[in-house]
Amino acid sequence: MSKKISSLFSTLLSSAVVIAAVNVVYVLTQNGYDLSLGPLHLEAHGLFKPLLILNGVFILSFLLREPREILPAASTLTGRAPIAVVAILVVVVFGFSFTVNPLYDEWNYRALSSGLKTIGDLGRLFTSPQFSAWYRPLGFLSLWVDYHLFHEHLWGYHLQNACLHAVNALLAFNLSRRFGMSAAVAPWAALLYLTAAVTYEPVMWPSARFDLLAMMFTGLSLIAFADFLSHGSPPKLALALGWYSLAVLSKESGYALPVLAAVLAFDWAMNARTSASQTKGRIVALAVGLVSATGLLVAIRLAVIGGLGGYLGTGGVGSPHLAFSLASVRAIVTRVMPMSLLSVNLNYPVPRIVAAAIGAFALLLAAGAVTGASTTPRQRILTIYALGSAIPVATIVSSVDLSAQQVRYLYMPAFFVMILVTAVLSNTRWPAVLLSALAFLNLWCGAYNIWVYKVTYRHADELAGRIALDYSRWRGPAHVTLIDMPAEFNGVLFSRFQLQYRLEEQLPNVKVDFKKDEECADQLCYIWQADQRKLVQSTRK
């Protein structure tokens, strides 16, 4: 491609990102639009799709464009002040997440941990399924340790999650170096992953620790595999397979390792300095080890669960999350990488300060595209890592929506996406500015996601208190009905459960029902007003 055509193509790519960024800013400031331009009908009534489109267009732009010149690591990237400032803010945000503790047992599985009293009970975690269709013994063992170490001091659960996430950020640094990044750039990969808004859910929610553990063991396995390929040491291969086994025993996402190891082996073979026979021998040994370990792990899973597992479908048969289809592939392509760049709860009314952060993020991507965001052929391989790591959760990724729920399923893909984005922005003219801004904006939006949980649970407590006060004046039957109350209002997991448990605490002898629209005769009745996000006492009979 001639320089003139290449320059024109680059300009078109940058223009597409700028247009997508302007679209996001316009929706932010005008609350959407509905335009008809002849046969063309354009509409947007929320931020979710415009933001998804912007992220997707930005990713396509840097994947289709190579750097005009390979820039040396900017001297500003070697400075530690921006990293130190953002790291301090990370500690503050993590500390804030320690205060989010709803009453629902699944938040940290205290009931299950309290029932594990003997060595035999702990052993049964490895020989029997959890909740009929799960097999995550190592994750539940970790929660059991927290239960006995911290008892009702729930901050201890959060502390372990935060520490695991910090370890994974360090693994991002290590693997970035192995993927060819300089010592100046690699720390930024760790920082971007540490601050990524998409990671808020597994960091905040103790029972989402399965994802943290699976990522940690997967990262350690990749490092050991890389060492084996470089040095041909059998102990390194054994260590890598051991880490792989621990990843799978933490969560099913560990089964992504064979795909990731295959990509690693391909990349190594393309750049290996060993003889052809050594290269072939090490790749064959890696493949035999992986196939054998995977076969054994799947056999154990089939023996323990009696199937592949997953959330059970209606009637307790089959798992809808194992129904792989074309839609699963589409979800991986359209959700995994774009949502890893920035995930914000858009179900809750977005405050102006958060809207400003989203607008700044859109302008940041536009600035990155204009100033040279691009990838080398080797850097593009990180795309395969990101998409490959999502294969075990492919059938669930589509459930990630505008509320930023279920983003824990993107925790492993985001690891590779953030390493890739670090490489992309380090190829621009303003690497330190753009990387610092991206880290800060992601951290800000992640803190907001946690804040929504905090506020929503407090709101549920307040609603229960108000209903209890109304009931103290009620002279009818001991029956309270809440109509049209969503299971997860404000897009927050377990929010209705929090309200229900508080009501059961304050009204222990009163029947509480959650129902769809119906008559309210002879009962204290409330209707959920979705537009106002509040319960209104009904006067209907």
C-alpha cells in the first residue's frame, strides 16, 4: 500500500472514531435523538449502544492500522508519579468496596462455609458438586478460609479479593514483558488492569472470587508455559499444568488455558531462536501435557457432576448456558473487547460528574485515534488471547448489559484487552497523558458502579423501614404485597432480596409477597414506580 493510500486509510479510520465519539457526547448532552434523513432512520435513546459502537470502532481502527513509525518509549512513560497517584486512588476505591455487604447469603456463601466443620467436609468439596451443578472446590475452600479467619468481619472477604486483583495486575506486568513490551510500558498495563471499571464486580463481590482465582492461576500457568518453551525444562511444564489444574478447580473459565497456550506456542515458534527439532519437541510436549491434563480434568468433572455443569435450566434439567450458537459467537465479538474498555451501570440515572467522565472517555478515544493509536502484527495477537479467553463463557457474555451486571465474565478477557490497549496508546504521540487519563476515568466509573450498589442497598433498607412504619398503623390482615417490584432494581444484584430480608427482620410475623399487577384487597399494598424508582402505597381495592 502506498504512503498516500495508507495515509488516507488512516484518516478515514480516525474520522470514524471521532464521529462515534461525537455521537456519544451528543447523546450525553441531548438525552438521545430520533432523526429521519430520507430513507435513513437514526435513533438513540440511551448510552449503552453508542458507547458500545464507539469502543468497537476504536478497536477496529487500531487493529487495521500499523504505526507509521515505531516510537521509542516516551520519556514521560518512565515517570512514576502518575502511576503512584492513580495507585493511591485505587486503594481508596477498594476500601470503599469493603462497605458493600448485602444480607443475601450468595454474597459470600457464609451458610455453606458454616456447614464445613471437618476435614471430611472439606474433602467433599472436591468429590461432590456445589449447588447441584457447580464444581469450583478451590473457590469455595477460599471462602471457607475467610469465614473461619474473619467470621462476621466482612471486610476480610473484600481484602482477599482486592489482594488477588492486585496480584493479577502484577501478572499483567509480567506477561506484558513477555509479549514484547518495554520496561517503561509494561507497568502501565498493570495499572490499566488494576483500574479497569469492568473488574469492579469480582473485586467488590466476595463470591465472585472464582474469577479472580481462575485468572491468577491462568496467568501463572502462561508464565510457566513461556518458561518451558524458552528453556525446555520439564519441571516448568509440570508447574504450568499444575497451575492450569488449579485454575479449572477455581472456575470453568480456566478451561480457556489450552487455547491461550496454543496462541503462546504459536507466537513463540514465530520468534524462537531454537533449532527446528527443539521447537517441535517442546510444542509437542506442551500439547501432549495439555491434552492429557484437560482430559483428566473433564473426566473428574463428569464423574463428580454427572455432566458439564452450569446453571440448571427450567425443571432442573440441562443448562441453557451450554447451548452454544451463532449468537454466542456474535456476543464474543460485539461485547467482550468493547465492554472491557469501559463498563458503566447505565441502568441507574447517571450523575453529571459520571456523564462528564464518559464524555471525557469518548474524547480520549478520539484523541488516541487521531494521534496514532495502532498495533504491530505481534501486538494484534493479544486480540486472539482476549477472544479465546472468553470461549468458556461465550454463552453467558450476552447477558452483560447496560447495568454492567455479570461483567465478572469479562474479567479474564479484560486482562488481555488492557495489555493490548496499553500497547496501542503507547504507539500514540501522547502516551503518558492518554494512559493516565484512561486509568483515571476507568477507576472513576468503577467507583461509581460500586457506589450504585452501596446506595441501592441503603435504599432497600430505607424502603423496608418505611413499610414497617406504615404497617404499625395498619389495622388490616398481616399481609404486605409489593407489585411490579423488579428483582434487581437499579441494575443491582440481590437488591430485592435485600428489601425482602429487611422486611422479614422488621415484620417477622407478616406475609410478604412480590407479585405482578393485581388487586390489593385486604392487604397493605405498594406499587413500584419505575420512572421515579420508588414504592407508592396503593389505594386500589
